[in-house]
Amino acid sequence: MSTAETNAARPTEQELVVEWRVEELARAGYPDELASELALRSDVDLHSALDLLAKGCSTELAAGTSSPRIARATSRASSSTP
């Protein structure tokens, strides 16, 4: 196996971090899709997202509070629902 093949088979440090973040968020109770979305975002404070959920916030509220951009998206989605 060439060096390129070996490197391609190994996840990067960034991929490992994202995978760990997904696992932590899912373990805390976030739905898989939301956990994946939050884990990929560098503007999301993982500890805040976990703490807010542990304190009883809904996943949507905790996700929105942990990321201003997600808060705006969640707000728009909620206001368009009858």
C-alpha cells in the first residue's frame, strides 16, 4: 500500500473531532441529523449545547442558543409553520 493510500484511509484530525462532537451531542439527546449539523459548525459551542440540554432546554432551543445562525434558521422555520 502506498503512502497516499494509507493517508486516504485514515481520518483527519478534523474528521475525528467532528465524529466525537456528533457522538457527544447524540449521547446528550440531540437527534442524529441535528447532532451532525451542530458538530460540523465551528460557531457552535459544544459545552453550551450540552449544558443547555442538560438543564432542560429543548434541542431546538439549545441548538439555537449555542449558534446564532441556527437560532435565526429555527426562528424562520417556526414562524412559517401555521
